[in-house]
Amino acid sequence: MKLLRHYGPQGWWPTPYYRPGVYSRRFSERERFEICVGAILTQNTAWKNVEKAIKCLKAAKLLNARAIAVSPLAKLQSCIRSSGYYKQKAKKLKIFSKWLIEKYGGNFARFCRRSTLVCRQKLLSLWGIGPETADSMLLFAGHKPIFVIDAYTRRFLAEYGVRLGTYDEYQKYFMDKLPKSVSMYKEYHALIVAWGKDHKTRDVSEEASHKGTHGLVRAK
């Protein structure tokens, strides 16, 4: 895989606990919930802004479902202000937290005992959670085999001449070509993010526009 050779093991989720190349470690419930919170907060903002919000939530002892569910809205908004759209995101966090408590005792791992499809449908039924956010939660917190599509993914394929339509079409493209592997999906998503940051200000090269994705998206 050319991306892996170029950037090296990345891994994901972007928390201090990660060690590149290590996939066997299972997250605690606290870590799973932190990932879910991060998936909501990272909507329409850079990860550095999310890190600030998560640090504030930790300091305020708000980084668990029950604390968020009962927290005064103003306090929650203040903690996540750095992530942008903080009023909407505070509402999303409360809705998600209350749902997780009412249905699954606040335990995301318990929720994930269901099939990937069922879990995805349930997450998408919640206000403020779209496909990218739901899939991020399922892959990184739930260890479910589902590939996450974001703006970097679309730009990556566009640079190599592949332009599709819907989120589901992009997702199918990757899942048809990559082995069905949670660790592979996590690593490949992280590699594309690394590529996207590296190419943020670069123009599409003539070489890339003609060579296609052969060797970059490995076939099964």
C-alpha cells in the first residue's frame, strides 16, 4: 500500500492513548464515549479545536454520558465553545447521552452488540448524527467493520480521477476494494487524513490525474 509506505502506520482515534501499529488494545467505556463525543464535536471543525473542548470537558468532569445528560446547558456550551457551532453541538451531545443512558445504561459497548446495520440505523435516527459521525462512532469506538467517508476521502479519490455521488457510493467503493477488516479501515482512513493534511495547499499533479488509484486502494 503506497500510502502506508509513504506515511507509516497512523492508526486512529486521535487520542493520546494510541500507539502506531497496535490494534489489539480494547478501549474502556470511558474511552469509547470520548470517541463518540469527539465524533460529534469534530463536525465542521479542525481536530485541534475538538481537543481543546475535550480537555475542558475532562476538567469539568463532563466526559461521561450521565454528566452531560444532567449538565446545565450553558455549562456544556461553555466547555465546547472552541469546537464551533457549540449551541447545536451541546444539544447533540445531550440527545446522544440521554438516548445512550435510557436505552443502553450509558454503555456504548452494550449498544454495539447488535449488527452493524442495526447500530447504524439507530444512530442515524438521532438528531444531529449523520453518516460520517455514525460511522466514526461505529468504527473507532465500536470496532465495527464500516469505512468512514469524509472530505479528505472525496478529495483523495478526485485527485486520482474518481468522482462519485453520494456518501454511500463512496463508502461502497472503498469497502468493495479493501479487505473487510476493522484495523484496515481504521488505518486507511487515518492515512487518507494524513494525505489530506499534506496536500491541503497543493494542486492536483499531472501525474496523479493520469495514473488512477491503482496501488493506492488495494483490491481484495
